Amino acid sequence: MAKRKSKGLGDTIEKITEATGIKSVVEAISEATGVDCGCDERKDFLNKLFPYKQVECLSDVDNEYLTTFFSTTNNQLTPKQQTRITEIYLNVFNEKIQPSNCGSCWRDKVNDLKIVFEEQNK
């Protein structure tokens, strides 16, 4: 049986309850009483509330851009760099970020990309 990749906390809890046998017991009780246990709704809710960041590899073009970016960038991002970093972040983390003047917000997003970049270029 192939392992399913957890999208969030709800999937992880489901795996634990399956491995311990709790899920089978709950399903049996639910079937016997005719009352839905609410497990699927709870799993979906927890996955949305506590999602795991899904990381994709950098494309060759994005990797090339970041190679130059990390070797030449100072602490200030130009609007053009913000736009490009936003595109790369979406490609890697499937999360859209908005351009802003918040230096610490950009620092965190750039650091996230740097971790992926360094891991991919080991």
C-alpha cells in the first residue's frame, strides 16, 4: 500500500487513528448507531486550519534567477525583484504573497526560498 502524503494535521491524525485501530472502532460504532462520527469533516477542518507547506523543486529558470539574486542582492528589494520573488514563491510553495513595504515579511519569504535553494543546490 502506497503512503499518502499528509496535506495537514487532519491527515496525520487520521493516519494515527488508522495505525492504532481507533478509526476501525469508531467506524463500527458509527455504523451500528447510524450516527456519523464527523471524522471526514473534522479532518478537512484541521487540514485547512493547520496545512503543511507543500514544497516544489525550483525550476531551472527560477534556480538561475535565485543564484544571481542571492549573490548580488543587498537588503533592499526593488519592485521588480519583489514581483519575481513573488512568482518564484508561488511556484515553490503554491502560496501567493503580496508585494509590500514590510521588510521583515520579505526577509522571511526570501529565507524560505533560500532554504529550498540551498537544499536543491547541495
